[in-house]
Amino acid sequence: MIPPSESHLLLFNLATDADDPILGFTSEWINRLADHYTRIDVITMRAGRLAVAPNVCVASVGKERGLSEAARALNFYRLLSARLRSRRYVACFAHMMPLFAVLGAPLLQAARVPITLWYTHRQITPLLRGALAVSRRVVTAVPDSFPIPSAKTRPLGHGIDTDYFSPADPAEASGGLHNIVQVARLMPIKHQATLLRAVAALPDARAVFVGDVLSDQPDTYRRELEMLAADLGIAERVVFAGQQPRAGVLGWYRRAAVAVNLSPPGLFDKAALEGMAAGVPTVVSNPAFDPLLGDHVDQLRSAGPDDHDGLSQRLRDLLDLPPEDRAALATDLRARVIAQHSLDRLIPRLVGVLNGGAPETGSP
């Protein structure tokens, strides 16, 4: 057993920026992990506003400064070498960073620092296979959220901050009963067009898209969605809210009557769980949500991400529920997210894996 005075954790992160609309949550993960270690050293691809605990040190390889890939690689090895010379780490946690796991593996193996990779995406690449090979463990949200079958995989839940993503006061929620909110990047795999077609049959609802195209991509897809909304005659009932900080996302959830997540199998989106935690009945299309939904599956899961008729009917049924029934459904969904996917539940399980043990038994 490593003494507490030596409980140092090395952490690889894609973005350490409390204001990042997609990855800002990792700052809270780091802070929760900091309660379990004397020190955490973070090597991040890019950094922004830092909001981390006093025992956390963050160093960036420089993507936010526009450094080239070669320069970032050199910085990575410089930073990693310096840290391995000065400290002994109980583990290395690579959060969505198969690249750093593979690059750092020779030095980490020489220093006898085991790697644990967190990965939740359906894309399989040679880099991911390499990261799997060099990792002692892979942690992910649910069994289906890591795309390569492996005995190394441990599903731990998604780690939703359910204290932050919490329901609105009744007075705050009363003004947005018919907002149908989808939080996702604007891209075809998220199937925003399905929601537009579903809302076309719901004259008392409007579609709200929280998210935007990737910053380095053309806005072609957003313009296609705008044209589709116009063709369907619902342009005045569609809101493109753009990319939002975490507070903006929560605000839209709290003004929503229903949330929608249309990611296909292999993409177990945390956005759907955040909506449920915020007290919003959420319709999904991915069967991986079935264990969480339980006896609400028929009510809340559509046949697939292109099933606009089925989605429209489920939305209609939810909007027509008596307020007390919809509130009871929302309360039950939130309780299920807390039990299976809360950050409070994830962190001790993750620490157990990082420190070489096994997480508590039971489904995530």
C-alpha cells in the first residue's frame, strides 16, 4: 500500500478549461479526484481558465497557443520526463487521451506507472488499439460505450454532476413547458433533422438546438437544418441557441418540457443524462439507455435516430401528461441517474481502479 504522502496521480487531459462548453466538466472531475490524492499533475493538450484545487498542477503542451504538432510532442515529453524524475505516481489516468497514453507509455512503463484510459466513443482507430494495448485498465460509462471488447474494460457510469444539473424551481420552469431541447454539436450523426420533422407535427412545441458546428468546420449543416425548418414551415418555432457554457446548457434544460437525444448506438451521450438529472423527461434513441430507463423504455426510447414519427408521438404523449405525472416521471429519472451515473458514485469507483483495486460490484 502506498503511503498517503506518496499518493501522486498523473493525469492526461484533452482540455483543462472550466469554461469549455464540451469539456469544462473535467475540471470538476479533477477537483473531486484531488480529494483522494496528495497531488495531481495534469498534462493537457490545451488549457484555458483554470479552476482547480490547490494540490493540482496543470501544464499544457500548447495547443491553445497554436503550437505545431511537433512542438506539442516535444513539450509533452519534456513535461512528462520532468515529472517522472521528481515524483513517484500511483497511476496515470488518461481521460479521452489515447494519444498521450501511447506517447507516454515507454516512459511510464519504465517508471512502473500503470495507465488507466477513460474512453467513451464508438470510433475505433489504430491509436485507440495502441492505447488499449498499453493500458492496464480501460474505464468507460457503460459496456457499450467502449468499442473494442476487452477484459480490461470496467464500466463505471458517466460521472454526472447531479448537484449542478438539478431541477428548476417550479416558478423558473413554468415559462418553458413546450421547449423541446436537444443539446449536441450540430452534425449529421446527432440527427437534428429528425427532431425538426417531429416538431413539424406538434404545433404547440418548438425545437431548441443547443450546440453548434465544430469551430474548424463550415456551417453547411446548420444552414441545411435552417432550410429544412423553412421547408417544413416551422422556422419560427426553431431556435439555434449556439454553443453554450455549462450554465447556459442548464438554463435551457430548466426551461424545457422535454429533452431529446438522438445519438446512435455506440454514442452513450452524457448530455442525455444531464437533462434527466436536471429533471427533464428525455427521449433517447440508443438502446444502451434501456437499463437506466427501466419500465419507462416504451415511453422514452424511440425506435431509432431517424424515427421522426415515433419521436413525434412520444413527444406528444409527454406534453399531454398531467403536470403531476410528468413531474413524477422527471423525479424518477433523476433518481436513476443519481444511482447509476452520478459523479459522487463514479469517483470512488474510479479511484479504486486507478489504485489497482476493483470498483464496487453492480451495474453502472
